[in-house]
Amino acid sequence: MEKLRHEISRMVDDVPVPNQKLDDTVQTALIKAKKQEKRSFFKKQNLIATIASVFVVAFGILLLNTDQETASGDIGNTSILYQQGDVGLQRMVTEGNTQEIGMEVENQGYKVILEEGYIDNHQMAISVRMETEDTIEPLPELTEFTYEFFVDGKPQGKGIIFYHTKELITNGDTITFGYPEKIEPDSELALQITEINGVEGDWGFSLNLDKQTEFIVLKDIPSKEDDLGNSFVVRYVEMTPTTLKINANTDVLVDYTVNGSKDFSFEVIGISKDGEMFLSDSISISSYLDPEVNTTRLERYYDVIEVPRGVNVYSYKIIPYIVTHQGVEVKHEHGEGFKANEHTTPFKEGEIIGSNSEFKVENIKQEKDATIVTYETNTLIPSFPTIINREKDEYINVVSFKNNGDKVEVTYPKVEVDKKTKFLLYEASYQVFPELETQIDLK
């Protein structure tokens, strides 16, 4: 569901996986993966100037035509935090680590309802809905909240948030706050909304949220370098229940023997105790540099990589790489862009997937809650085929995988197969730096 929200603020168990059935760790990941995006691969180029020299990318691409679906019966269907949050926050909802607030204040014809909250050292989020009296219609397309946040009675800063009015009334949204690491577990919190759509009023809330205190910091991680002088340094790692945060420097030579649109990114893979590897569906990279590669030597310093923790694992593998997509330059309403070539094949055993025959489908197995595909492949980056059905607007991504020699067993959410179900792979090649791969263990 498309949603516009712009926030301006001055505030500044890992469980082994049995061989015979999917355990809670995999099941949790499958629940998250059911919330799929309808997408076409389209990368914007030079469209938006970076703000304060910081921008966020997801694997260097921007996905257009985005919509979200949640399977009926998911525990998160009634939770605004689940619907609006990343997979880390969604996991907190499903595991019962968010807290009910259940408070409402009505003033000046506007009723503000706070339903649920969560706080750890990385994020603080509160779900909010609004109701109005008929006398103040017509309502604007965007609703504006002006607010102030207090910790132990001390003001922490003021902010302004804009919401799509229809969304806020119908489905709700969230208020997020910066720098929650400065909030002590027993702090008294208060939110004061002072103005809604230019109407001054008093919508005040005292919040009693129990902070999730797990906070792991890892430093002094050995740097990696290969014989060509390429290097990768993880400066430090921070982890909360919802988020893995990595600060890293990368210095690599770029291979220009393959033409195409080049981007730099990271793969961050969660590893369970039995070797099951979990892929993150959204990695953000905050940097002063664009992900687009246009130099022979790439030097990046102080990249901040944030990974929502959709599964509760404590070991991760970090792989820097450069991807070169084949496709065409296209015009877009906001400027120029690049559309990657697609390669699709029928969803059946024996198929060869990819323009360079990257994957052979050895076996397809249907479990109760998952579809497991065994591929023969020698790819160095776990960029597996997506399972699609465009008539149903289904784009199903990988949850986890296990390596077995030149074969890999890949777990997807349950796929309902018909004649329109296909494998999809974008035409791309990868420059990988095997000796720079870094594993971190946080427990």
C-alpha cells in the first residue's frame, strides 16, 4: 500500500533447525516474507540530491510500482506496528515484545489514539490513529502533527510529522523518535501533540514502555585484505533485538571488463547454528557516496549498514560486492534511469534459469508452509531467482538457504502454483571479493 509520510524532527534464541520440519526461526521468517512487494526493476539515476550528504539505498536499486500484501491470518493483521514496521519490528510484534498503550485524547474535534509501542536502543515507535468530528470536514489530503517529546519531564525536542489523512484514519501509522539509546529503561516518557492541521490543542500522553535492553557492541574486528590490495574493514557492530548496525570501510579495484550499469552493495546473511542462512529483504546503506560505480577504484569510508533482524540469529556474514546489470537506459518523469533485462522460465524441475545458465532446477518440494527449491549453481553471491505470477501480482523472494557442494536448498514462502508461475532472474554479473568476506559472532 503506497503511503506518504515525511518526518521533520530536531530530535536529533537462536533455535537450531530440525532436518524434518521447519522450526520457529524459519516459520517467523516465512511470516515476514508473506508481506511481498509487487515490483519492476528500475533504477533511478541522478534524480534526487543527497540531503545532508546522506541517502539510503536498498541493494542500489529503487523498486517502482510498490504495493504490499499481508496474508490473511498473520498475527500482525491487527497491529499497526506490524503493518508499518520493518521485519525487525514485525518480529517483536509476533513474539509479544511490543506493549499495548490503549490511550486516546479528544480535543478540538480531533481524537488521537495511541495503540501500541516499542523501544530498544535503535528504535522507538508508537502506533497512532486519528478520528474526527464531521464538523471539521473537508479534511486535507495530508494531516500535520506538531509535537514535543519528554523524557523524565525534560523536553527532548519538537517535531512535525505529515501523514496521508485517509491512511491515518483508516489504517493508522507510526510516530518514531531518534536517539532511544539515551533513554534509560525506567524513564518516564511523555508525548505532547500541540497542533493538528493548524489547530492548536492539547493531546498529551504519558507512556509506560518497558525498554528492550539487549544491546551488543563489537569492536576490534580483524580487517580483511587480498593480494590485489582490496580491503574491507568492519569498524564496529551494534545489535539490538530489531536491528543490526555495521560501520565499515571498503577500498576495492573495479573490474571494467564487463560493461553495464554498476552498483556497489553488501550482502548481509544471518547464520543459524545448523548452517541455515537467512537473507535480509531490506538493507539500508547511509553514505556520502552514491551506490553507482563510475571509477576504477572504489573508496568508501564510514558506510553505515542497517539490517532489520527478521530472525533471531547472532552470527552474520558480510560480503561487499559490485553488481553489473545488463539492460537499457530509459526516460522517467523524474529524469533518466536504467531498466535491467529479465530472464523468466516456467516453474518446474529441469529448467535452466538465467541468461548465463546460472541456475538449474534440480528439485521442487512443497511443504505445509514453504516451497523448497534445490538449485545446481556455482554463484558466489546468494542472488537467487524470484518466483513470480504476474497475473496474481505475486513476487516471492527467498527466505533462507543451505549449501551442499554445488547444490543449494532454497526456502521460499509457500507457492500456490499454476500455469503462470515462473522463475525470474535479472541479467547481472557480480564482482565478488572472497578474501574480504567477514563473519561476525555476537553471542
